[in-house]
Amino acid sequence: MKTIKYASVVLLSLFTNSVFALESLPEDELALATGQDGVVVDVGLPAIGWIINSIGVSDSTGIPNTIKPGYDFFRADLIARNIGMKTCTEATINGTCTSIASPSIRLAFDTTGDANNNATTDDPMISMTLSLINGAKKFRFYIDKIALRNGSALNETTFLDFNHSDGVGDYYDILPVGAGTLLTMQLANENSGHLLHFNNANFGTIDFGSIVLRDKTDTVNGGACAACNMSFGFKLDNVDLTGAGLDLSSEGLVFSAASFVTPLDITFSNIKVGNTITGTNTATDMGTMGIKGLQVTNFTFTIAGKS
């Protein structure tokens, strides 16, 4: 016990010469003080990327027995498996993804702008920007499957299965066309017009690869029907939502875009129904369908809670 007391006395004595107090700062010293222009955070990801096992959203009231027997517990979970992200040097979607050893994502925080639009700079707002740096050209996002399970973490059933692997996992690429800031987030009366504003949302093509919609009786989920699923390739072309944004309103979370900058193409290719998984592959091929040249103006999409 004496040893502990002596050690405490020594530590306290070390701090006696570093006592802090609120004191007036003379004008000559204040004149020498300099401020920094916001905060910049550079993020470097591991070569294999940042990957987590699962992300879940819980429904505290569960799922009715009439929809899915065995899920009518006190809670039900919507689970996304093997979620991840990394940055790549390639300026093309799909194929090789060469990771960057140095930081490749930049988050910049600052107070800037005119929050109340009174033509002065005495009321700045919080502003955050996201950019790719140090040779990073695209994001590669990983997602393996989406499933439902009950509150006891049992009876997990996959209903959406992605099949577009690079050896690390199933993925899709986001390739911003052109350099610069990808998005800006502003808190206050946003000069950009949105809480979250997409400065450069020109992504060209987004290819999700092959997607499988599984029935609850598919054998992969422990059911009795190996032929109860649908698979299709899903791809978006001419994806350019530059100027779009997210806002909070009394109606809920609102996504809005003045227009699709270029007409959007949506393609569902090689649509198959039946056994699309096993080696026998008895699925019926229904060909390809989609929407070409979709043009929308004053688009608004609102997400609101159930009343």
C-alpha cells in the first residue's frame, strides 16, 4: 500500500508545474495566433478492403406468421452479409481492382458559406466534402446477400443473393466520371440547396452482375424446392444524378433530382426462372428486357415511417 501511495505522490508532483487556468490573452499574443482552414481527414483502407460480417435492421414487432411462419417472434432482422468497401486505381468498372497503399479517401470539414442568405459571411455553416485522392479512381462495394431471420437469430432465409465475385466477395463498382468532390453535406440553410448534395454523381455504368431472387423453399435455405428462384443480370447505364440531393422534411427523408442529366438505361438480362444454381440448371430462359432512355424531371422520392 505504501508503494502505491508514494507513486501517487510522485505523479501528482509532476503535474504541479502544468496547472491550467483561464487567463486573459494579451493582444500582442493574440495577434500571433493563427487558425486552420477546417479539418481534413484522409482515410486509408487495407489492401483487401474494409469488410464486416453483417449489418442488420431490426423490426421490434416481428413478421406476421401469415407472411413467414417461424418469424413471428418479438423481433425480426433484415440482414446484409459480407459488406465491404475499397478503392481502386482502375478507371473501368469490373475486372481488376488494385488497392492503394496510401490514404485514398478525403473527408474535409469546414465552416463556410452564408447560412441565412443575408449576403454576409458572419453566419457560416458546417460543410463536409468527400473526395477520392492519391490516384483512387473508383469505389468497389461488396455485398454477398440479404436475408431475413427471426429475433432468436434462427430460421435465417436468404431472399436476395448477389453473384458477381472478384475472389474477395460479390461486388459492384462506382466509378465517378471526372475528378473533383463527389458530394457535399451542409448543415443550416444550405447554399447547395440540399442537406446532402451530389456534386459529381456521374457514374456512367453500374453493373450489379447476376442477382438471384430466392424463394423461401429454395434448398439453399434448407427448404424443399431447388428450382424455386429467379436470376437475372442487372445493369444501369448513363447514371448521372449530378445536382441531386437528400433533405429532411416533415414528410420524411426526401431524395430529389431536377432531372436525370442523361437518359438512363435499365437492363435485366438473361432472366431465368427455376433451378438457376445447381449443375443441372433446368431454369427457363426468358431473354432480356429493360427500359431505355428513361428521362425524368423534378424527381422526388420520399421515405417516411409508418403512421
